[in-house]
Amino acid sequence: MPEKQLRRVDAKGVQNETAERIIMTSIRLFSRYGYDGTSTTAVARESGVSQPTIHYHFSDKLTLWKRAMRHMLLNMMKDNSHTEMLLQEKDPLKRLRLRMVALMEAVRVHKAFGRVVMLEGISGGPRLNWLIREALSPFYQQFVADIEACQASGKMRRVEVSKLVIILHSVATMYHNVAPLVRETFNEDPSDMEETERYQKMALDIIFRGLAPE
């Protein structure tokens, strides 16, 4: 994400421990039950605060949702150890693979992000448009730039860029989005680091071998 985008992700910040507890609880509930399935009453109950306390810190549910999303995005960017390597890597193919590793790691640590994007992507509407503007569009543009550079240099066979970006996003997030399904069907735990690492390696090998020039 561009530096100017980083600076405005959570410009207001978190006011105090109570507000932060409310935000962390709301991230968990919004990612599990969606926006419509999460009430401020439920957030208050799970946070151990009163309903008026919610409205003292956040004027309404939409404001709480936006603050929660900004807080989550800011933490994702702070926690990602691959940022410096991405900035230094000049080869577009290596940079694209590293970008996927960075995304997979971010989603592994911050599982709520992938789930929120999936839920809002299904619902559509103003909140999705807000997410696109605040986070997804800059993120997608970086993938598009790397893919186009790979294709222009002959390091990748030509495919539809937009569809490839969605495929990459899906591969990076779906393993954790459907973790209960994976556990029940295959007796694998996506929260286990070894399982996740094997998934990441397998997924990246399949994708990049499939994208190799013909």
C-alpha cells in the first residue's frame, strides 16, 4: 500500500483501552457474523461495556465498523515483515511471489481481514466501495503492476490480469476463510504453522509453474 495511504489508515487512532477493546471485539464479530449480523448490543456485551459506552466512543455502527477496519489494516501493515524486502526487490517475478508470501502471512495472522473482504464482496454496496477505496484498490494495483511487468519482460505467459489478481487473492485467503471446513473434511488445522507453510508452498509452486512462459 502506498505510503500516503498508510498515513491515513487510522488517523484518529484508538483513544483508550476501552475503545481498543471495543474495536478488537467488533473485528472478531464483524468477521464472523458480517455487518448486518453484528449489533452494537452484541459488541457491548462481548466487550464487557454498556451500550452507551459504545456510542460514547463511536457515534453509530458504521463508524465503529470503519474504525475497526482501519485499525485492522494498520496492524496488518505494521506486523508484516516482508515490506522492506518488497521495496528492495527489483525483479517483478520475484517481487510478485514475495507479495503473495506477504499477503499469505498477513492473512494467517489477521484472519479477520480475508473473512471481512469475502463477506463484503458477497454483499456489495457502500461498505465494499469504502474497502476498495481504502485498502483493496491500492493493493490490487500493486499486483497488476507486477503482473504486467512480468508479462512485458517475458517472465510470465499472458493471461487476463484482472482474473489472475482475483485468483491470487483467493488462493491467499481461502484456506483460512474456510478453516472449519478444512478441519472437518481433511482433519487439518489451518491455524497450525506447519500446515499453513505446506499450503503456502504448494499453492505458490502450482501458481507460478502454471504462469511460466509457454
